[in-house]
Amino acid sequence: MTAYDIQSGDKVHRGDPVVVDRYPPATRINHWINAVCLILLAVSGLALFHPSLFFLSALFGGGETTREIHPWLGVVVFFAYYGLFFRFWRSCLFVRDDLAWMLGIGSVMSGREDKVPEVGRYNPGQKMFFWAMSIIVVVLLFSGVIIWDQYFYGYTTIEQKRLAVLIHSMCAVLAICAVIVHVYMVIWERGTLRAMTRGWVTGGWAWKHHRKWLRELVRGGN
Amino acid sequence: MANFEYELPAPPTNNVVPSFGEQDLVARSASSVPAPARKLTEVAKLIDVSKCIGCKACQVACLEWNDKRIPVGENHGSYTIPEDLTPEMFTLMRFTEWVNPETQNLEWLIRKDGCMHCADPGCLKACPAPGAIVQYSNGIVDFDHEKCIGCGYCVKGCPFNIPRISRADAKPKAYKCTLCSDRVAVGQGPACAKACPTHAIVFGTKEEMKEHADGRIKDLKSRGFANAGLYDPPGVNGTHVMYVLHHADQPQLYAGLPKDPRISPLVEIWKGVFKYFGLAAMGGLAAIGFLHQVVTGANRVSREDEDHARRLTESDST
């Protein structure tokens, strides 16, 4: 049990059901700016990635504006994601029990979390998502700048740009895949979305999914 | 050995109907085209480097026909002016001074650079905007500026470093040599070929141009250029702008003309397998999520879980 799991704003309210504050308003606003821009970024990027998806560029006013807007959205996502990074990174450090949890991923995905070690504020799956995105976002930013011809054309060779555009598309696919898993887990585990909309979860949700975090909060006397 | 048999015809004076158009497309960027009903005879421009005198009439004719202007040049220590292709200057005479180690002769190699009109065009492969780059069955690769989104992917796709993005207008667009597709469509040849005073640039069907090149190569070989040859690189399935080179074994001597040009493997992966793999990965993952939801059902918090939480919080308060 380590105190890193508790973030300022986490608070248990007794009652029936027990209500646990999980995300304060600033975190939620940060998260949703990131989410909305990331979706727009993915849609505009996909329009340029595969011909069958070029029609998506109409959402941004055509191919030219899609090309123009996409990198700026990327810059917003970079800062928004790193806003979240500094809020969450401590809670996302791996601990010894995480290995057993990961080995028991089959039980988790069949709804038997009681068969794996109790987890703190974030489970190892969430931690992997967090660290993967932390790296991918930086790689996307750098590879994106290399192919942002409007401002940075002269700084790299064509061969470097070819490599950058390939890495950029691969990392983008990885990021979109990661986000699909992230969104799916929220849909699958009912009661999770409320943490990011209203800012709180029920005590039962915390007991089921993040028991170590709940115990720690309760012990903390909140 | 005058080669005036390829003298271009006089311009038409009556109303003329273009001899090719939309219906002759064999490839269209980021989209598909129905197989054309007819196959046009392939055309080609042949540039005989050995006959070029470096007068730049081709550059002037190109600017003139395409109604482009470039700033007055500055001397950078070379006759190559401007220093590089630009969005306005679609063709450029590149001057190289080379001492032939075998003869100790200084050779002044002049190569007219510009779009090669590849049979396998990398620009078209890389382009994400439907119809912005098209290829006709006569071999001409052309840009449609109405559809171009100015992303610069064609620059990454091209193995010859030809397209240039214009930022002069509000909307960036890619530009390159059109092989004077508008002139060719009415029975004329490219403006550069028309202007060339030594007939170093000739235009005709690809077959004719290869035959003509054979004659030129024989002539060059008879005059001591043992490695004279035709540049029609197979790595891009041949080109519709070809060179006769006196040193065909070393094309890179001519201001870096690539020896074995082909579309970069990075571009091939990006616009080939990965395009499909990426979509499949994203679609597959979404499908797995859907199936998982159907099979396992929602992961709900039970009444029991809530009771556990309540007991935990209450036990703590006592």
C-alpha cells in the first residue's frame, strides 16, 4: 500500500451507495479536450491515410483544410495529453503485483477480477495504455513536425520525410487501436464513464475494480 | 545525322478536339478508374544529352507555354539557374563539370531535369487526394490542381525529386512538368521540344523514340563513347521521358540522375501493405470488442460490491 495511489481530490463519501470522488473538474476538462481533439485528429488523419476514408475530409471542409487543421490538432493533443501525464504519472508506476494481474488477464476479461491481485488507482492495463500513449504522442509529434511541410519543409531530407510519414502512420494506427481498447473498456465496465463525466464512482465500483485504492482512501480517513 | 524527321507539326488553326482525356485514364490517385476502352499509343520525349548545347531555350519555352515567370537569376557559380526546380520552373538544365579519369578531358554534362512520366509513378501512388494525379494510357502523368490538397505526399513518393509545392497562393499546390499534355492532346509536341535548336529534345511515340535513340547510341559508340546508352529505367517500369547518355553506365554523373530509380520501399510499405493492415487492425479490434461484449455481457457492479464498500467505510469509522 503506497500513498502514490491517492490523488488530491480523491474522497470517500459514506452513504448508500458509497460515493467516491475520482476526477476533479480540471482533470475532466483536460481529459475531454484531449479526447475530442484526439478523435478529430484521428478522423482527419484517417482521411489522408486511406483513399476509402478520404470522404471524412468533408467534415473539415475538404482535403485542403483537413491538411491544414490536422497538425494544429496534433499540437493541441500533445499539450492536452501532457497535461494529463503530469496528473497521472505517479499512479501509473508499475508495482510488484502488476505482473500477476497481467498474467491473469484472462480472468479479468471474463469478469473475474477476484482471481487477480487487488489493484490501486489504476490497473496494469490502464498503466500500459498510459505509458504507451505517453511515448506514441511524442513520436507522433516529432514525426508529424518532420512532414509538416508548410513550416518545416527545409529542415529534413526527402528520405527522412519518407521514414517519418511511415512511422507517423504506424504510430497513429497504434494510438487509435489503444484508444479503441480504452473506450471499449469504459463501455464494458459499467459505471466507469461517470468518473470522467460527473467525477465520481460508486463505492461498489471501487471495491470491484480498484479495491486497493478504496482501502487506502478509507484508511486515509477521508 | 540530322534528325529532322521528328520535326513537330505546325500548330492547328481550326477548332480541334483533344485527342485524349478522362476516358483514357489508366490510373487515378486515391481512387480507381474503369479500364479504358482503347489504348493510346505511348508517347515519349527523348533528351539526347550529347546534343544539348545548354542554351536553355527549353526552360524559356516551358515558362512561356505554362505562363510562368521566375525572378531574374543570381549567379551561384554555376550555369544552373534557377538553382533548383521550382513550382514555376518545371524543367531545369543541370550543368556538371566532370573530368573523365580515362581521358583526362573536362566534360561538360548538361542534363535537362524534369518529370520523367514514370510508368509506375510514385507521386500518384503516394497521393491521398482522389484524382489529383492522373495517368493516361499514352504515359502522361498529370496533376489536377483543382483536386490537389497541397500535402506534399507526391514529393515523398517521387524517386526523382521532381514535384514542388507552391506557397505563393493562398492554397499550396504541387507543380511539375505536364509533358505539355494540352499540346500533345492537339497533335503538338512539348514546348521544350519545339524550342530546342539542336533537336536534342525530340518527341514522338515511345517506339519511335527508342529507335531514334538506337541510331544516336550507335553514332556515339562509333565516336568513342563505348558506354553510350538509353536511360529508360526498368525500376519504375520505364519512363516517358528518356535520355541518351554518353555515360549510361554512370547516370549519377549527370547531376545525380539515379542509377536504379524505384519507388522507395518506405513509400511502398506506407501506401501498400500498411494501408490495409492499419485498417484491418483498427476494424478488427473494434469487432473483437463488440464480440467480447456479446459473449461476456456487461461487467456490472453488483449490489454485493456496494455492500462491501459500505461495510468497509463504516467499519473504518467505528
